[in-house]
Amino acid sequence: MADKYQTLQGGREKMIEATVVSTGVSQAGDIVALGADGKLDESVLPLGIAADVKVLEATEALTAGKYVNIWNDSGVEKVRLADATNDRPAHGFVKDAFTIGQNATVYFEGGNSDLAGITAGTRYYLGAAGAATATIPVLPTSVIHQFLGVGIDATTVNTDIADEIVL
């Protein structure tokens, strides 16, 4: 439940709940409130300001912070773990856990803050099973070399995924 504010409607004072999720034009002029997560819902933001995401079916279990690969399954886009050891380049990352068959929200840029052991200022590359690694991928253990981003604190890589290089 969002906070309420006092307004004048039809000559009478009335308490109105602030809008957390917008359904469109009918809520024009409403006062906006933060959601339960302390953030603005994307529905109240102007076009071009929301997160760069795509919702795709997961074809394997994904855990928060993993880098993922988007692939074509007989004409249907799906998502699985990216992996430098088996030529599955990273296209984005997930911020939540998803099971097989669940719709996963894939983020394409920004802070991947669901990691551990990250060193600020260190460059991170795609490793095995969706992991970010500070170790530069080389043959024979890796098939591709792909830069993911730079560590900005102990749990976050500022993701700016580069094209993969086949080794």
C-alpha cells in the first residue's frame, strides 16, 4: 500500500493513494510512489528511460548474477547460461533465479550487482557456466574470449558486453 496524499475533489478534501503502477492515460496527473522495493515501477517512467530488458523462456536453471546466452530454438528465442568453454557468448545477465521453462528477465547493460568476490577496477571476462572471471580466457580451456565489464565494488560488474572472439 502506497502513502496517501490529501487533495481537493468537488469542493471536499479527500485522501488519495499515490500511484505505484500506472495503467496509462487514466492516471495522468497522479502523484507517484515508490514500490515495495523502494524503486519506481517502469510503468511510470517515460519511454527510453526504463531498463534495457527482454523476457525469454529459460531452457536451463539460471541463478541471479549469471551471464546468459540467447539462442534460437526452432524460431523461438530462448535463454540459457553463457559459457566461454562451449561457444555460448554472453548477451546479457539475470538478476533473479529462474527454473527451466520459466520466463526470465534478461538485462543487457548496467550493474550486475548479484555477484561476489569482485574487485573494483578489474576487468571481467566470460568464464564457464555464466560466471564472470578476472582470468583472461585462453585455449585450451576456453573456446571464446569475451569482455563483460569492469568491477565497481565487491558485488558489482558494470556490464558492457563486447563481441566474442573465437579462439
